[in-house]
Amino acid sequence: MDTVQQLEIEPGMSVYALVERMSRCGFGARRLAEAVAIYEKMLTGNFTKFLTLSGAMVPAGMRHIVSDLIRKGYVDVLVVTGANLVHDIIESFGCHCLGKAESDDAALRASGVSRIYDVFLRDEDFAAFEELMQSIMPQSSKTLSGREMMSILGSRIDDERSILRSAYEMKVPVFCPALPDSMIGLQAWMYSQTKKLTVDAFADIKEIVDICYACERSGIVIVGGGVPKNFALQSMLVTPKSFDLAIQLTTDSPENGGLSGATLSEAISWGKISEKASFVTVYGDATITFPVMVAAALERLKNGSHPP
Amino acid sequence: MDTVQQLEIEPGMSVYALVERMSRCGFGARRLAEAVAIYEKMLTGNFTKFLTLSGAMVPAGMRHIVSDLIRKGYVDVLVVTGANLVHDIIESFGCHCLGKAESDDAALRASGVSRIYDVFLRDEDFAAFEELMQSIMPQSSKTLSGREMMSILGSRIDDERSILRSAYEMKVPVFCPALPDSMIGLQAWMYSQTKKLTVDAFADIKEIVDICYACERSGIVIVGGGVPKNFALQSMLVTPKSFDLAIQLTTDSPENGGLSGATLSEAISWGKISEKASFVTVYGDATITFPVMVAAALERLKNGSHPP
Amino acid sequence: MDTVQQLEIEPGMSVYALVERMSRCGFGARRLAEAVAIYEKMLTGNFTKFLTLSGAMVPAGMRHIVSDLIRKGYVDVLVVTGANLVHDIIESFGCHCLGKAESDDAALRASGVSRIYDVFLRDEDFAAFEELMQSIMPQSSKTLSGREMMSILGSRIDDERSILRSAYEMKVPVFCPALPDSMIGLQAWMYSQTKKLTVDAFADIKEIVDICYACERSGIVIVGGGVPKNFALQSMLVTPKSFDLAIQLTTDSPENGGLSGATLSEAISWGKISEKASFVTVYGDATITFPVMVAAALERLKNGSHPP
Amino acid sequence: MDTVQQLEIEPGMSVYALVERMSRCGFGARRLAEAVAIYEKMLTGNFTKFLTLSGAMVPAGMRHIVSDLIRKGYVDVLVVTGANLVHDIIESFGCHCLGKAESDDAALRASGVSRIYDVFLRDEDFAAFEELMQSIMPQSSKTLSGREMMSILGSRIDDERSILRSAYEMKVPVFCPALPDSMIGLQAWMYSQTKKLTVDAFADIKEIVDICYACERSGIVIVGGGVPKNFALQSMLVTPKSFDLAIQLTTDSPENGGLSGATLSEAISWGKISEKASFVTVYGDATITFPVMVAAALERLKNGSHPP
């Protein structure tokens, strides 16, 4: 049996150097190192790469990690909550602010501030968002899929660091299966009161299932569970294929029985993930684990990865 | 200051008798008692009552609690994940099984069993589900809202304990904002390949926003967070109204920054919940807290509630 | 395979009636029902019954549940944190108050209030505690074990609902393995500056190990993990015996690797729990799960238990 | 208001470079960056530095981080669980192994392996531990404090990377307030059956309280809560002083009401932490957050820290 090697810190060490040493530790440290190893394999091998994104990742500062991964060709399919796209669009012209979790929420409301844990958003940015949305919403006599609408919106956002814009430029399909559950959905509905815009609720299904069918080998990074996790896994389930590599970063526990904390092993019983797959779940706040994982994996690639 | 009263157990005591005593305790016990008090107020007062449902509540055995609440007139609006509706439909003809969380998932797959934590589902029940769906899916030349489709499905399910059927009979609107992210969505898409069925992704927004506008006073019970939580809160946000009563049962923590664990106080900063609202979050597994809350509140009502 | 039976609520139902129905549900509900079944077996069979108690259970109102269990003969060995005993003693003359978790802690300090989440404690009660302790501390030329000191303190507390007093009267040994880590320890040390009082740090080990050796069959209820959990399990480990029944109520998750969340299965690998044992972990706030479990089990016993 | 700055990953970046960018993010990322800033201040300023250690940190590979901090003069007082010291001693001659969390625990027992989540320990290492302990236990006619016993054990461990040895050499007092709750305690008790060894349960209190009294300014790093957290905070509480800097790394949530998850703000109400203190809690697995925090802070110091 291999032995635990007590972790040695060297001041100034790189992120990967630290993570590499975690691979001989226990608990979360080892899982994080496994995630990096699987991610390296995913990025260097011939895998169709899915990324699913839940939780307020963009307000928390994770936007450029995602758009950079897209631009580097490390994302083939993005499945995402509407909220992350709303905040992606807001960042293209406005900002989020460093707030405090322990705040007087009634006072915040009185001063026109909405709170996302310790991040603040000002009403004027929401107002500008609404104005922008009304100006870039697509008019179309043809019924669109959600993916098509996301692509058109992406083409009209004037910020190359935008997730939607980057996906548009890189031809990465963006799926937002709970589109009505977001301010983009709300704005689309308002727009459709006076202009021609119809989105078919089910059209995305065909598009993503086609992608799944076409995969030779596939890998998935699941950040935060929720609808994006389920939508990606369910789409693969419809096909005879299954994911070969899978990484899950979540704060939820399996014991609660919900999907966001469900083990990836559970997904094997469904046929969503291959029984031969390499997979790992890293429990913890993805604002820590996601940047560390990406930084470590990109460092490996830069230095000429030799995955084991 | 009121004092903690050490809880006294009396063998044979009713659920409410126990919960009532928890109101003078600390921590989760007190929160659960507050939830019951708020729920009693919601059910006895003149409130438009929202219920949002996430997590695998139906597989875990919470289906009849929901359908009974609907039939008793205690739910005016239901917002729910597609998965819960899928399993509601499966229960109308098939079953879920008592399994084990520690299982060999590859062996389960080999024997045609899908696992949801410690609940098992057999492939034949999924096959029967698919067959049923193809026979009850609505054909319509008119574009439907998701709510309309749910209502038609409900009318065609032959099981009075079904959530969908009960909602249909009681004229309770059912919103499933992530409809494509479910096997109902998948079946609808397959059906639409050969038959006429189109669902407008945004039509539900108008319907639920209209309900929110029409509310004089409103209360919400949020089970499990996720898309249903956000969709209900966002819909109220669009209006000048806000929720007057709110109960959240969740396993997520505020510290993670995600919506499922976000405090209800945070929702005040957005204007989703009134700053004068009574609200409480009960942290813990909703398969325990939801039945206890409902049993205690219904006992109060049966005995002639006199909310404080 | 047995099927999930959807839970039916009947207004006015007893706690056991509700829990019994949870036995055919999934997730936490089923685990709670299993805990009740195991507890019923423990209380009706010929088992040496250990109870370990961590977390601020007494401030939160769980004191009388514990002292009643002791007086009913349902506890043979109590292993507990010092803090719970401190608060047990405070309750014998003073009180804890219903506070708020969201408080200005600096303002509380200024007004002489210490906070335990949403429970408040006034400085005057601590002062009275200190005075009482100095008056009831044992003077002894003989070196005492911690258990002996707890017994003497129990004999001098004038409150029959006290945990320490109840244990003294019922001859139930009380072990507090982190005694120095409590205000009892602090007071003992102050007392020993002028009076004769010496406690041997290791004497308790012999006493509890002797009990473990003498067990024919044994069961353990672990509330909250921590030092009390480990001390009880480690003591059994030293002997050729192991626990036959085990229930764990905890908010911690196995994934973190710490003992408080470790599965009871893990304890089998150590030989602390028998591989033939019946055991279950209920994840969640023990201020909810502990009263529900005890109420349900006592109801069974009152009605003439027939454990399966 | 300062704005969130979307985090930029640069392949090859150092740990501090990454963490520094987290300071402009939200949620756990920002808290981790705050922890590093406070730790840097603690290590560069004139603070008496406390470190408390709970959870199976040594089996998980965190031993050398601790012993290096001690040898670098970055720890003035160590408060620790017995288990971590047991495993520190085992590492001085034996090893821990990389195991699997999903194991057949009965089979592990049969093959003489004890499991700590995904770390394995062989019976022969425990046997060697017991033998070593019987050979290095101090014989003393004088009653010892726990701290004295730890110091003597440290002097007799032949491994300069050992925590106990490093503390001995650096004259750092090691407090283990739940000493009987560990295999060191068990071995001490066995030894005392035939040799002269008595440890006064309360003697450590005086020693640590004296240190607290003598502090001009003080800081504390709390890894994992539990008894070590409480013992350190309680000792400061006895004095007119309070901690000026505090960092807590924990997987527990405040909502459960227990001490391990209690906010550091709560400690202000007790007077354990100064109301003017800088403090932060990082929620998550300490096998990730502790190495990252230490690596980042040491990098700052190496590069000539200029704390803000």
C-alpha cells in the first residue's frame, strides 16, 4: 500500500506544486489532487468537454476563469444557470461590489442594493441590464432554441471577457435549461410582448442529445450541481454513451439524498457515467476549489503535461 | 428575556405537543417550532400560498403530504422540479423501492436498477413511464405554456393521490421552470418529433407574475431551494408586492453563497420578501422537517387553531 | 424488494406514529426511523447502555430528556462534555434565555451577556455558578478520579432534574474526559489553590474500561461526536468486546474525515463496533432528532414494545 | 464601494499570487484571502501565537506543516487533540497508508487495518506505538502536568519532523486537554499500573492561563474546533485579555449551535476575542485550506512581507 507523505510547504511554490503534494495526503486534499489529475487528462486527451455551472460563480469572481477556459478550447459544451449569465452580462458594462454578509438587509433595500451573500449589486446596474437586454434581444419569426438565443445574445455583448461572448466566438453551445428562471427569461418575456420572439422549451434537448451521441469520449466538470448537472447527465443518459471522466465540486453532502450532493458513483447506476470512468467529488466551496483546480491543471499543460 | 424551558418528553405525545415545546428551546428545535407557527398563520389567514419543491422528495416518500395539502386547499401555487413530477407519475402506476446507499452501482446498473441515495427504481418502471407519457402527452396546434401542459398531464393521470392530478382537480397551477431538465421534457421532445406539441419557454412567466400581482398577502414554503425557490421569489420581485410569510427547509448553509442556502433575510435586500415578513429557515433534511412541520400545523388546525 | 410507502400525515398523530411511517421512506426519514427501532431494542433488551453528549445540548433545552432517561434506567454510562455539565449546574439555580443568533456581540458583552448561537447567558448566572462551585467542590486528601468528582458534585446539587444529580442518585457513572476544558475544570483548579483537591487525569480510563469489560452486550447513543464519542469507543476498543447497537446523531459529514462525522461502519474497522451490530447515523440537528427519537422510543415502551 | 475583480488564472502562478486575487472575490475565496492577510499580520507582528488542532490532521498529511511552523517560531502555544499526537508519534517510526473511503470495514478489521476515512493504519504500527510508549513514558515521583508529560515525550521521540519533538526543542508548550481520550492516555494509564506516573488533571489550566495573562497581544489559528478551540478561548477568557487576531478553519456551520461551528463574533460576546479583533472563519476542509493559507503566508514572509 502506498503511504501518506506528509505535505511539505515551500514558500513561493506554485499552485500545482502544492496540489501535487496533496495527492499523497488524505481527505479533501487528496480529492482535490485527483480532480486536477482527471482534469489534466480531460484537457490533454480527446474528450468532448462539458462544464456545468451553478451557484453564484460570476458574482463571486469566477467569470474570467470560465471565459478563459472557453477561449482556450477547454470547454465544448457549457450548461449554466440563468443567474450566472445575467451576472456575466452585468459585468460586461457594470460591476459587483465587495459587500458584507452581515448586513442590514432592509437598509440595503432602502439604498437600492441587492445582496448575494457578501457581494452587493446596485439597482442602477440592474436597470442598465434591463435596458441592454431590450436592445440586444433577438427579433425572429422563426422559433428559436434556448441555445440559439444564447448565441445571439453572446454575439451582441461587447466584452471579450464575457462568458456568453467567448462562447459565441468559440462556437461553444451554451445551454440554460431553466431559462425562464432568470432575469434573462423575464426580459425575453417582456420583449416578446411587443416584438416577435419565441423560444421552444424543448429544442435544446435535441441539440445537446445530438452532441452526446456524437461524443467518442467525454468528460464533465460539474460545479455546484443543480439543474445544469442533471441536464448534462440526463442528456448523456438518453444515448448509449456515458461520461468517461467526471469531476464534481460541490458543497452538498450525499446523505441528504438530493442530486447536487449525489455521488458520481450513483450516476453509474443510471448509466450516466461509465463504470470504467475516472471520477472524483471535491466537497467544499467552489470559489476555492475551482480556481485551484484550474490553476494547477493549466500549469501542468503549460509545462508540457505528461498525464500518468 | 424569556427563558429556555427544558423540553419534557411525554410518551405518546402528539407531534404538535412536541413541537410546541421546542419553541422554548434553542437551535434547530426552536426554528422548527417557528416554522410551524408561521405555517399555521399561513394556513389560517388570507394568504396566497406558494409551495416550492426541490430535491428527490417524491422518491423519498413525501408525495402524499404534497397532494393532501393541495386537496385541502393549502397550496395555491406549486413550483416544482421536473424530477419530482416524473416520480409522481411513476408512483401513479409503479413504485420506488427501499434500497441501500452503500451499493455496488455497477451491479445495480447490470440488474437494471437506478439509485437515488437509498431508494431504487427499476428500468421497467421507467419504460412504463415512457410508454405512459407518449400516450398522455397533449397534441395541440396552439403553443402551450408549461403550466398548461402540466395541467393536461394531470388530467390524464389516473391516481387521485398524484400531485399533478390533485393540482389539476383543485385548479392549482403547477410551474416547472426547468421543464427540459427532466424526463417529462425528454418525452415531450420525443413526442414532438411526430406530433404537434410546442411549449413556449417564457409563457409561464406571465402566468405566475399575474398571480403575484393579484396577491393581497402571500406566504411561501420553500423545500430545498434550487430553481423552484428562485423562480417563485423572482416572480414576486417583478411586482410591487413581496412575501409576507416565508419558511425555508434546506440542507444548504448560507456560507456557501448559493441561493439554496441563502438566508431569507438576504431576499429582503432584493425586495422579494417584505422587511416586515415573518420568516424562518430550518436547516436539515426535509424528509424529517417537512413531515413534522405539516403534521404539527395540521394538528393545530384540526384542534381549532388560535395562532398567536 | 420492499417499496417506498408514501408517508401519510394524520393530524393529531403521535410522534411514534409519524416516525413509524418514516421507516418506509428514504433519506433522513428512514434513518430516523431506524434509529428509533434500534433504540427501542436497546432499551428493551439486556444491553449496557452508553450515552455520549456533545454540543450545547443543555443550553438548547435537552437537559430533562437526559436526566429523565437516567432516572428511568435507560442510561448506564454517561460520557459528556464539561460544558453540558456546567450548564446543567447553572440550570439548577439559574436559567438560559431565548436570544437571537443575529446579535451585536459587542453590545451583548457590554450588557454582560454571553451568546451560544440563539441562547443567552447572563454574567450573574456565571458568577453564581462560580460561587456555588466553590461551595460544593470536594475537599479530599485522596486523589480522585474525574468520575468520583462528578459523583460528589451530583450529590450536592439541589435539583432533581439535574443530569449530575440524577446520575448520582441512579448510580450512573459520569465521565467527562476533557474535564480541564470547562468552567468546572477552571473552578476545580482555583479551589485547589487553597484546598486539597487532586484529580488523576487517567483514573477514569480504568473505570470505564472495567465497565466495558463487564458488558455482556452493549449499545451506544452518540449525540454530536467529539471527545465523548471517541472516549466511549476507545474504551470498548481496549477490550475484546464491541458495541452491538449504535446510534449516532450528528451534523457532521463523513467526507470531512473527522471523527464527529465518521460513519459507524468506520468504527467496525477498528473493532469498536461489532461487524454484526445494528447501527445507523442520523444526520441533522440533534435538538430535533434527539427529542423525536426519544419521544418515539418511549411511546413504544409505554405501549408495550414488541421490537421486531 | 470596492468592486469584485474577476479572478485571473496565470498558469504557474504561486499560491500567494492566487490567494491575493481571491481577496477581491466573494464567498469562501475572499474569506481564505482574509485568513492569509490576518495570518501574515500575526506572523510579522508582536503577537503570542496560539495554534489549536482538531480533526485527523496528522493522518491526513498535515504533520510537517505544523512542525515546520513550530520550528520557524510561528507557534507559541499548541493546543491539540490526543489523536493528532498519537499519529505524530506513529509517523516517527511507522506510517499511514493511502486507503479508500469506500471499503469493506469488516474485511479491513479481518486483515488488521483501521480506517480513518480514506487513510489506513495497520495493527502492527499500533503495536509498535504501544511498545514505544511503554519505553518512553516518564517515571516521576512528582505529579506532572499534561504539558510536562508532553514535553518529556517530545524529548524522547527520535524524529525531528515530529510535532512533539519540534515543540520540545523550540520550548513550545503543548496542551492536550482531553489527554485521557487518546491512546497516549491509555498507555499512560497502563504504565501507571506498574510504574510511578501521575498527571494532575488541572495543572495545565494554570500553565496556559499564566501564558494568557502574560500576552501583550495575541493571535489564534483554530483548525477544526472541538476541545482545543474551547480550551484556548476559555483560558483567555479567565484573564482581562482577549485575542486580537483570530482565524478559524472549520467544516461546521454556525446554524447547528455547536462550538466547532460557532462564529468568532460569538466569542466576542464572551470576551474571548476582542471586539476590535480582526477575525475570519474559512468554511471547508482544512486539509485544503490550512496548507493553502500557510503556503501563501510563508511566501509573503519570504518575499519581505508588508502587511497592509
